[in-house]
Amino acid sequence: MKKFLAIIAVLFLVLIILIYWSASSTDKKFVTCSIENIEDVEKIDFREHDSVLVAASTLYEGDLIKRLMQGENYRKAWSTPVQVPIAFLDTLKGGLKIKDEGGGMQTQSLELEGENDIKYTLRSVAKDPKKLIPEIAEKLGLENIVVDGISGQHPYAAMLVAELAETAQVLHTHPQVYFIPKQERLGDLNNKYGNRLYLLEYELKSDGNWTNLEDIDEIIDTDNLQELKLQKGSSLSLDNEMLIRTRLFDMLIGDWDRHAKQWGWAIQKKKDRYKAIPIPGDRDNAFFKLTGLVPSIITNKNIEPEIRPFEEDIDHMPGLVYPNDRYFLLKVPKETFIRQAEILQQNMTEEKIREAFMVWPKAIAELDQEEITEKLLARKAKLPEYASSFYQIIQEQGELTEPMKGSEDIDIPEGLLRCFECLENSEN
């Protein structure tokens, strides 16, 4: 018994040593894009060029120990140079004006406004996860475990998702990748935002209609949708079929981060009736891939049920069901879920899936196309099963008892807090 315990102790010690070895590969928490073949970026007049060769970030390069302990993930995609167009805000999309700085827990962004009151967001491809690092990780010197987790995100996922969304016939924000050099329009923001790689996409809240839908009054976020429901009552309905199809599409592409603040709603007005049509945003976690010993422990469904790596099958459906799913879909019959799964299967042919990868630079497609395609096809075959499970979990969890994320500060009656249709039921 003593010998057995000694072996266990030695193995545990070796594990701790390997974890620290892996985590000590760099003390950097953020590295922006790497511009290739240019020695002095400050001396280059980027207006004389139409594109530039850049790698999204070299921060996630690692040796064998790093890959063993923290996974292979999408390290090569992050460090592979690709040719991307150069853009200046004074000419891009007819000229864009900076309205405000934005950003979440790891993304730097600028809110922009273009012609016809159309709103855009410029979102950094490279992520800065300092806000996500828990104090315990800093005390233990293991910050890199969190920082390196970004390597599980694909730097060009949003572009591929948009192409696949066209095939699925669900809305998307039309992301495009650009290199934004330092320029006059950035002004005092040049040092923070200049000479970096970005995704430019439509904003989920816009006075102007950028979708291909007709009769759109405005595009609003989720808390504004709740307030509008309070005003319009039964004259405002939700496009339940499109929301279910979009949520099943999320599951198909492995996008586990779909809380209420990740959605916009196109408000379509016909006569005296209004319909809210869902628009998903922020596709950072589509195709999320974490391998390696440490991430496998962290993403165990009993430890962190919401973070689900993109594999050929969904291993824990309850982790993918958000409060907003229950809020909007609780009253929808099971048949609607199954039907939308079947429609998605029909739309997402293997030929169309493979064609979608043409949106990626060739070097990136060569790295990840086959693996992602195999997983997409495997998940596609199981969509009706996912739809049934999705419906069942929503029914089991029932109505909400507290506000959704982003709606904590709005004043709504108890009925509208519980579910989107509950206000009408409580009035009857």
C-alpha cells in the first residue's frame, strides 16, 4: 500500500511540474497580430497597399509539453500568416464614424455608424482575457492556463459561420476581416486600436435595416425587445421557427456561448402586427476546440457544464440550454423543434458545407477544413435527436424566476419576467 501511495505521489508531482512547465512558456497575456515582411510598421504608408500579410497572433505557439498539457487546439491557425485587405474608416462602407468604444470580457471593439443610420462593430480578432483570470490563478502563477484557452477559439470562425448560415437560411452579421492601420480617423485611439486585425460586422442594435428582410422598423437587443413586448402586448410575436432553427444551427457548429446579450432582433411591422426575428451575434466560440490534459479536466461536464468542446457529438445538452431558450421557447410544441431540425438537415448538404470553406484563406482551410467538416456532418445526422432533447430540457427547467443576462436593470412585470408569452397569459 505504501508503495502504491508513493507511486501516486510521484505521478502527482510530475503532473504539477508539467502543468507549471506548460504554463510558464510565456508570461504575456496579450499579443496582437504579427505583420509579416515589414520591418518598421510606423514608416509604412498603408494607403499605398491594398492588403497585408499577417498572423492573427503568435502568443499560442507552444512546444510538445505545451501541446500535451494544454492541447493542440487551433494554435496553427492563429500563427499562420494570411493575406487580408487593408481598410481606412473614412472610405470603408462609404465612410464610417466612431460612435463609442465597446467590448466584452476579452474583445476590444469600436461601435461605428455608416450611411442610412446603419450601425457596425469593429471587433478585435486577437483577444485579451485579463478580465477572465481569477485571483487564485494569479496567486498560483497559472494565468497562462486561462490566457492559452483562447487558442481553443478559431480566429476566423465567424467568417465560416456566416457562409454556413447562408446555407442554413438563418440570419448573421456578415463579418469581414480587415487590417486597420493607424489613421487620422482613429485620433487618440490609434495606439489602442491601430495596426490590428479586426472583424467588421453589422451591429445587433441599429436604427437602419441592414438585413435582406422587408418592412423592418428597427433592430434591437433583448432587453429592448422585452420593453417593446410590454408596450405592444399580443400584437408583438416571436418568429419561433427561426429561433429554433438558429439555436439548432448553434448546436451544429458547436457555439456554446449563446446568452441573451448575444442576440439582436429585427422588428418586422406589417399593418398593426409586429414580429421579432432573431439575429445571432458574436461567433467567437463556434467550432470551439480544447484538447490536452488540463482543458479536458476543466471542461468536464461536472466541473464546467456550459463550456462544451466541438466534437462529433454533443456530450452534455443541459449545458447548452440557456435561460433565454426557456424564456422564448417554453410554449412552442415539440413538433416545431423536430421540423426545424429536418429543414436544417435538408439545407446543410455536404456539398454546401464544403463550399463554405472557400471563404477562408487557403492556408487556413488546409489546416482545419477536414476535421471541422467531419464533425459538422456527424452532428447534422443527429439534429432531430438534439431537437428532441433540447425541447425536453426546456420543458423540465420551465419558466424563469430571475431576469436574463442583460435584463437585470429593466423594470418589467412578473409575468414578462417568467417568459415571453407569460405576460399575455397573466392578463387573460
